[in-house]
Amino acid sequence: MAAPTVPSPRRKRLVLLGATGSIGRSTLRVIAAHPDHLELVGIAAHGNWQQLASIAAEFRVRQVGVFDERAAREARESGAFGPETVFHGGLDGLVSLATLAEADIVLVAVVGTTGLSPALAALAAGKDLALASKEILVLAGKFVMAAARASGASLRPVDSEHAAVWQCLQDHRGTEVRRIILTASGGAFRDWPVERLAEVTPADALKHPNWSMGPKITVDSATLANKGLELIEAQWLFNLRAEQCQAVLHSQSIAHCLVEFVDGTMLAQLSPPSMTFPIQRALLHPQVVPGVESPLGLDKVFSLDFRPVDESRFPLFRLAREVMQTGGTAPAIYNAANEVAVAAFLDQKLPFLAISSVVEHTLRDGSHFEPASLSEVLAVDTESREIARRMCNKLAR
Ligand code: NDP
Ligand code: MG
């Protein structure tokens, strides 16, 4: 007797915001490897329409978002897109892409907090949300999580450490977890003597030892602000108290998290340092199918080391832990000031060590309270960016 045929599940239709970036490129590899599972139906970037045109052609995407007005005009007039292309411009365009009727899941991988309103719109429209842009949860975690609860849509972490925690927690209740420990590579300067940090250049900061990522997050890794942002991200995603979210240095970036349960046992999640693993988990959940890349090879000697974070070396990590404890608008102020300071550093207008001074000063002068609405948080974000810009000018090179 012939074996009954098992119908394959319908392909998930994906909108990818930030398609031309580092996460975007890894996502395209996952989609290309799994044409039976995933279909790309919408893409967006800030201004790189040339790359969007080649993605649209390769994946036959009709819905295209170009945020920047001039680039959007060039894209329309270029003739590089098919005649059936529908263009979406500006923030409204990102929102309309995030709520496309034909989309099942939206992956937000736009650097910074620009993806906040598209992410909220996607949830409100009942789309599942795969979230790479951690800054969104740091700015407005309370409101994003409330939107996810209200819609019943699922919010899936893409950040590798959080995807790892999510995987470890799959069969466990929240009350069974004592703490989660995110691993940190230590970034570009983990082995530099502290005295040399005063002279580092953007080019030095952009040389990450293990990961290939966009410039903002690579600088955040060098200051360990990235791990600080991730603690706050974890607090929201997994509904934990500040003291339950911790981090440890782990130079190989192979173990992405440790989850400790109340009985004292721990689970760790291991995979090579490539974002295709967490992206595939987030997009295909609950399906688990072969990955894009080779798994860890155990035929050669390798070791995993763990050591505590030295907070005197990484002031932005200490500040992130403090703002996580403080709560209210403190994480939003931290995030806004960090974004402004990192942009100034990348622009060669601010010394590396001044990034943490800008954040500390902005935290001192910013407005601290428990926000009752998203608009209150957004007002604090705008105000904090202003304070941080003034501080950057004071400390400019
Ligand atoms: P990149 O700098 O490599 O890419 C950023 C992407 O966002 C580009 O596609 C860019 O388009 C697009 N973009 C920027 N501004 C806008 C806008 N206003 N509207 C639409 N698109 C925009 O960043 P990453 O991929 O490294 O990071 C993206 C997010 O993912 C960040 O929040 C980061 O923290 C998070 N993340 C990244 C990881 C990584 O491995 N890279 C790991 C974990 C989290 P354009 O090319 O036109 O400028
Ligand atoms: Mg991470």
C-alpha cells in the first residue's frame, strides 16, 4: 500500500524590513535555502535601491519600500524594477509593508528605533513579528509586549542570545527559571590594554573578532552597550526581573546563552556564530529543518571559556544594568543617547571613550518617570537625543 502523502505546510509569506543590511542578507540566505517554507513578499531599506532591485528580481518581490525620499524617486525612475512593482516611501511605507494583507510574518531588522511603528502595526494587524531591532524593546518594551499580548500574534526573537533562550525555555514555565545568562564576545577591544582605548578609531571598533554585523551594533559590541541593551531586551521578552538577566564573557561566541533553573541545573544553546541559525528558528518556528550552514564540528579540539564582565572596563554595561533596575524611561534615555553618541563616533566627531560620558550625562539630565503612553516615551526619546547632541558638541574632537 502506498504511504499516505503528508501535505507540506503552506509557505510563510515574509516581509523583510532592512533587507539590504547584515541581518537582511543572512535572512535572504535562509529564504533561498528554504523555498518550500518561505516566500518573500515585501522588502524595504533606507536608500540602497540598487540592492533592493537585485533582491526584488531574484526573489520576485513586488512590494518595495525605500525610506529616503530622494532614493525612492531614483528607484521609481531607474527602470531597475519590474513594471508591476508597488513602491512604498517613508515611515508610512514601512507601516503599509508591515501590514500587507498577503504577509504572515514581518522581520524587523532596521537599525535603531525606526522600526517601532511598523512593528506595532504588524502586531495590531495580527502578523507574527520576528524582531532583530533590539532598540525597539529598549525604547518601548512595555508597549510592544502589550501589543503582542493584545493581538495574540507571536513575537519571535532574532537576536542570537534571545533566540537561544527562547529555544531553551520552550518546554518550561516561567516560574522554573532562576536566571538567564547571555554571553558576550567582548567585542573588538576585549584584549586591548585600557590605556590604548583613548585612541581607538571607528575602523578599529568595526573589527569584530567573531561576528560580521552592521556598524552600529559592532560599535555597541566594542563598548558592551550591546549586551546592556540585550539584558533589557531579555527582561521584556521573557518577563523577568532585572536581577534575573545577567551576562558573561565568552570569547568563542558558540554558547549563546545559559538558562539556570530553580533546581540548579542549566541549559546552554550552542551553534556556530552565524545569524542564519536564529533567523531560521524565528521564521520557521515551530518547524525545525536542516540549516543553511554546517553545524559545529567536533572533530577538532575546541574549548569554551567563560569569565565575568569587568564593569570598570565597560561603563556602558554598568549603566545599562542600572537603567534596567531603575526602569521607567531610563532605558529609553540610555538608548537614545547611545544612538546619538555612536553615530557621532562613527562620524569621527566624538572620541570612543566619550560615548559613555554622553550616555551618563543624558541619563542625569533626562526626564525619568513611568510612562503611561507610547507618546510619552517618544517625547523622552526626542528630548534625550537633543541633550545627547549638545553633550556630543561639548565633547567633540
Ligand atoms: P545594518 O547597518 O547592516 O543594516 C541596516 C538595515 O536597515 C539596512 O538594510 C538599511 O538600509 C536599513 N535601514 C536603515 N534605516 C532605515 C529606514 N529608516 N527605513 C528602512 N530601512 C532602513 O544593520 P544590522 O543588519 O547589523 O542590524 C539591524 C538590526 O538588527 C539592529 O537593530 C541590530 O541591533 C539588530 N541585530 C543585528 C545583528 C547582526 O548580526 N547584524 C545581530 C542581532 C541584532 P540601507 O542599506 O538602505 O541603509
Ligand atoms: Mg546578540
